[in-house]
Amino acid sequence: MILDGILKEGDPLPSVRSVAAEYRLNPLTVLKGYQLLVDEGLVETRRGRGMFVNGGARGLLLQGERQRFLGEEWPRVQATIQRLGLKAKELLDGGSGTPPSDAAEPLPAKPNPPKEKR
């Protein structure tokens, strides 16, 4: 929610109970997740008021997600792109371009079998 911009700097986090109910999680699981956010400096606890998003939290999360994507996901994506022989233009066009000239031709449709006479 922070990364997507739903929660902005200074916004309160939803209560543990509401998150647990909405996502069908154990409240202790949600509480542990919230504590991880506190430990990472992304949110702060204000006694008697709840937890609030710290300044710069979105930037920190974005930086971490970018590093994770480039280190873990991008190598697989890049290998698939190379295996399929995709070009940058095809990717940027969203795959709406025509297939390369060396792409396999589609198989012809099977002719209908002759109907039996009765």
C-alpha cells in the first residue's frame, strides 16, 4: 500500500484487526509484518495513536523492489526474451507488432473428415 501510493507519508496504517479480517490472516502475522516495517524504519509507532508512514518510506521500498527485480526477476525475463528472439521494438509496442519473418508458420487447419452415409 505504501509502494502503490495508497498510504502516503504521515498516513496511519490500518489497524491490525482490519487488515487481518480483510486478507483473512492471523492478527499475529499482521502484527509481525507491521513490526518488520518499524524495524526497517518505514513506519513509526506513536503510543496510543497507532502506526504512521515515515517520510521517505516509499522511496526506500521502491529502491528495494528495484534491486530485487533486477537481481531476481530480470535475469529470467531477459533469458526468455533472448530465447524467443524478441526485439526491443516488439517489447515496447506491447507485442502488437508482426512476428519476425523467420517465425514458424501456423499449422494448416485439419480438413473435416468425410461424413458417413446412412
